[in-house]
Amino acid sequence: QVQLVESGGGLVQPGGSLRLSCAASGFTFTNYAMSWYRQAPGKERELVAAISSTSGNTNYADSVKGRFTISRDNAKNTVYLQMNSLKPEDTAVYYCNAKRSMMYSIWGQGTQVTVSS
């Protein structure tokens, strides 16, 4: 019942854009901070962007700052990641995360983003 479902990934050329979506269900969306992580082959999973539960405060990894924008629509229980000026090093599986506390976190199944010419 509790789940996060990502969508919007795919293949894009360098310099292109994608918008990822994460639809939440089975829990009170407004009580959770939301974030996007990514993991490339052979690398650790890293935090890409995060947004607070209600205030809209955001933070970003230095590698994506100025290119990516995280947002949430609490009425639709959905969080988004707008990715512009994509680079090959952005290639990874992107995961949606919902965090209530350090002891309770929900993960999506991931969506593949491939940036290649």
C-alpha cells in the first residue's frame, strides 16, 4: 500500500532536459520531506536534491546546482525533478525518497536516466 512510483526517465542527448515524477500513495505526503537520489554503476548512491515537507525549502548537490530543480505538489502527492543541461555524468538510476525520520524512510523502485549522444 505504501509506495513511491517514479516515471519520466529515458535516453536524452547532452544538453537536453527531462522531468522526473514521483507519485506517492499510502501515507500522509505532507508529513514527509522528499528527495531524489541517484546511483551510477560502480558508484555510491548520492543525494541529488531535497525539499522540505511544507515550507518548500530546497537543497542540491553541487554537481547539479543551477541545472536541476526539485518541486512538490502536495495536492497531487507528487514530487518532481526538472533536469536541464544534462551531462553524460548525470547518467544513473534515479530514486525517489520520502523521509519522516531517521528510522522511517520510503524508497521508490527507480527510473533510468541515460545521457548520451
